[in-house]
Amino acid sequence: MVRSVSLFSQLLKQIPRPLFAGLASRHKAERNAKGFTSQDWQIVNNILANNS
């Protein structure tokens, strides 16, 4: 079975985590978040993209 990396996963890997966290903080992306942070979602998205 041939596995390929999704385009979404490839795009997320190009964004450094400190930059992602800084942008989330600057735009107050997590002001209403309960439970998961944006960095957690980035990790979850990478895992799901790699397993699909």
C-alpha cells in the first residue's frame, strides 16, 4: 500500500510552531477556546493528515 502525505500536512509542516503561536496570540484566536489550544489542534491535524 502506497502512503502519501496530504497537502494540508505539508503546509502545516512549513509553519514553525513559535510563529503559529505568535499569530494565534496576536489575533486572539484562543480567547474563547476551552480545552485545546491552537498548537494542540495543529498537532492533531498533523496526526490526522498523516493517517489518512
